[in-house]
Amino acid sequence: MELLGLELLALLIAYTLLYYLVKLDKREPIKKKFGLKEFIISFVFYLTISILDKFLPHSLLFTKLEYISVLFVILIWIRNYELYLYKSNYLKNLYILKIAVLVTYSLVIIFVGYELSALLVASTIYFVISLLIVLKSRYTLEGPVRIIVGTTLLFTPLSLAFFVIFSSTILITLGGAFTILITYFYVQQRRLETDFLTTIPNQNALLRYLERKVKKGLKATVIVVDIENFRQINVRYGLEHGDRLLVNFATFLSHNYEKGRVYRVAGNRFAILLPIKSHNEVVKIVNELQNRTAKGWNIEDFLITFHLNIAIIEIPIHAVELEQIIEVINFTIQEIKQRRRQSALIFNEKMRLLQQRHLDVLTAIKHALVDQSRVITLFQPIYGSYNGKICGSEVLMRLKDPILGLISPFEFIPIAEQSGLITSLTKILTSKVATLIKENADSFSKLEYVSINVTSDDLSSVERARSLINLIKESGINPHKIGIEVTESMLIVANKNWPDVWKMFNDEKIRLMLDDFGTGYSNLETLIEIPFDVIKIDRSIVSSKKNNYQLINLLAPMLHKMDKKLVAEGIETLEQVKVVQSLNIEYMQGYFFSQPLSKEDFLALLQSPISINFD
Ligand code: C2E
Ligand code: CA
Ligand code: CA
């Protein structure tokens, strides 16, 4: 009776797990399923026969079937682990041998009837074969798999012995249910560690692997491959083609580096973990990757090309602990992205110093968020080209740190962006500027506008843009006095919120200014789509003397035709002033007029403004 209860319970468990397994498989297929489904089905078959046999105690057929099903379950049970361990022909031969044993055994049971001895002989053969296989490959097994295979192997002889001695199938039922459960949990864990799109392991898998191996003194070369601007690929070719590209790329990597482990660690980023490689070998791999990528990828009718950023780090030379490894990887990737001309980077001693500086600057930023007097605002005047009078100003930020001294925005802005702290800095700067304008309303009334630099993070959502606008409005100053400088590079990042964001600034009459125009990202479409009031032409264009300032001669009239007001940036010479004036460019800014000034110097300048004499 207890056995029947147990069998019913096991049946329930098996059915439930089978149900979830089938459902999940439809939604999120993974590669290594461990043959769990087949095993559960065979187990259900065995349990059903066993239960029926209890209700029909005199049916010889069911008794015989039960004997056969016991062996059948064991066969499938063990087969799955072997499948996992071996892919060779050798396994196929073994499989044929086992089927032969199963068939002979079934025939003996049906026609001769030495049930027990037949079962014993047949299962002993299975057991010994499987034991040999597992022992041979025990080192290649992952921890949890070793436990599952170990338990299975332990349960098989135990439950058989129990069956022979006590004529009870209780241990077979228990062992089966137990194995199903632990395998199920393991398969679920694998699911969490599998990337569904490419079916290769994901970041969780890499982290868990590193966590386990690093303690044991892992020596490895990690190659992180990052597809640049993947979002652009999605926008240009569509999500479906983007997905196909990722799948093809993942397949290429995992076929090419079978000895290593290939992981998809982020949407557009893969990591290859290899046994330690020499410098030359690393260079060879990087070349291989670049050469293959240069050929492009055929996705249906498209030949998709992209740029790869490759970071290489060595464990344990560059990083010993898991957290360090992650930091070093992230840092190296960020570094490559900033170096436009370099696409592969090996983390080395120089980079370690850079990383240390990076951390120091990050700490300085965090301190400045608390002690806001460390956020310094400088003002660089902007002059009218016709009258030489000061008519506006750009605000430029610095950080003043007691240890590091004055830090340049070229250094701290990218770090603040990467660490998600830029919006806080922008807000601090904005409210400082607004307060200053309010407290010196008279002096500032001489200016048309004061412009603030923002980053894509500051405008990444309608809420963020709104909170920046509110900050300006609530300070009580006229919002039209403020301009927002947006760089061209910001705009290449696709953002579905852009139209709403521009409209919000427009509605409040805050000026929109396009910064660094002509630095290589120029897309004329954005000029039409986004309602910029002012375009700031980059210093490189203004100072490019090629063919008698041909570039600026071409650009200025075009922008004027679009009804834009223009600022010529970075003016250093009188010659440039003359060129700019001849083109009717409205405003000028640069060292020729003034360096960025401290708040005090700027206020003093506003008190007694000097008109620049251009003659
Ligand atoms: P930017 O917005 O293009 O700012 C102009 C930069 O050019 C300033 O450098 C300015 O000092 C410099 N400059 C001005 N006139 C001349 C000139 O005649 N010749 C030369 N060679 N340089 C000139 P700065 O202050 O070091 O700022 C560098 C960059 O840092 C800025 O470029 C901007 O992208 C960023 N930045 C500065 N302040 C902020 C800020 O408050 N927020 C954000 N998000 N970025 C900022
Ligand atoms: Ca600017
Ligand atoms: Ca600029």
C-alpha cells in the first residue's frame, strides 16, 4: 500500500515536471537538456505499469512488462549521461550492444521466465559499462553533473539489490523520482545560464565558472569581443536580421574556439575563455577575428559589416579575484571604445595605472556630489560678430579635488557618464548657473543666453529632460536665457524619446544648440528633424585653412539657408575672425576673445564689458 502511495506521488511529480519542461522548452529552448524528458517519459511508463500490476496482481503480462520496464528505465537513465559525456561512434556501438542486451533479456523474460537472474545479468552488464565510462571521463564533468551521475550510479546497484533481496521496487521508484528532481533543478539552472537567442552560455554561466575556478588558481586568457554600434545594425537592417547576425556570430565563435568556452555576456558582447596563450598566439587570434569580420556576414540579402572591439586580459596576471576580473574587462572595453583607431587592447601595466587614475577620478566625482563646492563653473564669453560685444557665454565645468587638483572635463565627463553620475553633475551645474543668473540679474540681462553642455544620459528619457527643465523653471529665471548644447555624437544613439524631448525644450523656449558641428558624425537629416536654434561649428572646421577655408565657406551658407544662427568655435586668430565675419556667422567664441573665466572674473567682465576691436 505504501509503495502504491509512493508510486502515485512519484507519478505526480514526474507529470508535473514533464509539463513544465515541455512548456518551457517551447518558450526558451536550450541545447543541453540532459535527456530529462525521455527519462521522465520512461519513468512514467514504468510507474504506470507497476501501478497497473498492483491492481491486476494475477496478470502475468504486467509482471513481465514491469520487469522489462525496470531495465528500460535504467537503460534510458544511464544513456542520457553517456550521451552527455560521449559523442563518438564508440557510444553508438555501445548503444547497439545495449539494445541487443535489452532485446535478449526481454525475450528471455517473455519466453523463458528467469526474470530475476535475467534482470541481474542484464543490469550488471549496463552498470559495469556505465561505470567504466564515467570513471574515464570524471575529470571533464562539471560539479553538479558529477553529483547527478554519481547518484545515478549509486542508486542503480542499490535499488537492484533491494529489488532482488526484498522483491520490492521501492528504491527504484525513490531513486528515479530523486534523480528526476535533481536533474530538473540542474536543467533549470542551465536555463538561467543559457542565452536563449544564440543558445550559448550567458554571463551568469561565465561568472559562476570563474567563481569556482578562480579560487582554484585558474590560469586563462580571456578575449572579450564587442560588436560596435550594434544598435545601428538593428535600426538599419531590422531586429530580425540583427538577431540572425548574433546567432551566426555566436556559432562562428563557438565552432572556432571549441577548446575554450564562448559566452554571450551582453547584447553585443561575447567572451572567449581560453587556456593561457602567449602574446603571439593572442595576436594570431585577434587577426583571425578581425579578418573574418572584415569579410562581413551574409544575412539573407544583406552583407552586414561591423567593427569589433577586442579586449584581452590574462588571469591571474592582470586580475586575481572575480570582481577584479570583471572590473578589468569592463575597463579595457571602455578604453578601446574611446580610442577610435585601436580595435584590440591587451590589458597591461600602463593600463593598470590608467585604471587606478580612473578609480581616483571616480572617487573625486562622488565626493563632489556631496560637497558641491567642488563643482566649478567657468564661463567662456561668446561675442557678436557684427559689434564685437559680448552677447552670451558657454558654461564649462571643472572638478576641484583636494588630492587630484583641478580635473579636466575631458577626463571626468566620460567617467561620470560610464558610472551613471553625469546627470547629478549636470543638475548641480545647472542650479549653480541658474542661481548665479538670478543673483546677478542686472549683469546677465546684457546677455542673450548662457549655454550648458548636456550628455545623452541627461536627455535619455522624458522624465530626465523634464527634471532638468523644472530645475531651470523653478529657479525663477527666464528659460529663454538658457541654451542646451547637444553634441552630434550624442545624436547617433537611437532614442525614440528624442522628438518628445526636443518639443519639451521648445515649448519652454529653452534654446537648443548643436555642438561640435562637423566633427564626423554629421547627418544632415538631424539638422532638419531637430529644431536647433543655434549651430556651433567646431574648431576643426573653423581653423581648417585648406583651400582657403573651403569647408566653412561651404557649410555656413547652407546652414543659414536652414534658418540657423551660427557660432564659430575655437577662434584663435584675427584671420579666422575675418573669415567668420565675411560669412556673416553671427557669433564667435575662442581664445582670441577669452579663455574660460572664473565666475568672479566673468562677473567683473559683465560689469565693465569691453568691445573687441577687430581692426
Ligand atoms: P566643448 O563643449 O566643445 O567646449 C569647448 C572646449 O574648447 C572647452 O574646453 C574650451 O575651453 C575649449 N576652447 C574654447 N576656445 C578655444 C580655442 O580658441 N582654442 C582651443 N584649443 N580650445 C578652445 P574644456 O572646458 O576643456 O571642455 C572640453 C569639453 O568637455 C567640452 O567641449 C565639453 O564637451 C565637455 N564639457 C565641459 N564642461 C562640461 C559640462 O558642464 N557638461 C558636459 N556634459 N560636458 C562638459
Ligand atoms: Ca560645448
Ligand atoms: Ca564645442
